[in-house]
Amino acid sequence: MNYKIGTILRRKLLNSPVGWHYGAIVGYEYGIPIVFENTKGAKEQVVWFNDFAQGQEVHAEESPTDPPQVVVQRAREALRSPQKWDLFSNCEHSCRKITQGKAESHQLQSFFVITGLVSILVWASKS
């Protein structure tokens, strides 16, 4: 495992048929990657790579990220006042906030688009 600082990681959510859990590499200690994450039921935090992975296959995204020193500084700032996980401040929001400077969740955006389309189709079928 040799990820660059700022690499966005994702793994399947545990106990869920859909969705991903996101994190970002923010450093190494003893050669082991340290991952910034925001976990449901917790707050933004840093954990060892294996704790992030939870036995699941981990995928690295090929997304552009800001320079490593900027990513690390944002992670430090976030950890001074960690956000608690909720639907609109989830793991992907936190990860993209520190790596790209903008808190957003592509999977949440996709969910709302799909939900909207299904709602339109249901409404249209009843008309």
C-alpha cells in the first residue's frame, strides 16, 4: 500500500447493500497509512488504514486533490472542531472537504436525482 497523501479511498458500507464509506489518506506512521474519516455514530477522526477498511476491499479514487500540505492542514483544522456525522455532513462530504476544499457527496446527489426521477415516474403513472 503506497498511497499519496490526499488519495480518496472508499469501501462498501457494512450491513448495507448499497453505498460507500469514504476516507482520505492524511499521513503515514510506521509505514501504515492514516485515514481521515467521518463515521456514522461518531465524528471526524483519523484511524489506521485497517480500521478504515474493516476487512473490506478498499478502492482508491483517481480524483484530483489539492497538494498534500493543504490536505493535511485542512484535516488538522477539521479535527480541532470535528463534525458529527449526519446525512448532510457524511463521510464523503468530510473527505472531499479536506482533499478538494468543497464539502460535497456525489452519492447523496445521485440518490436525490434518482429519488426525484422515481417520484416523477410514479406521479406520471397515476395521472
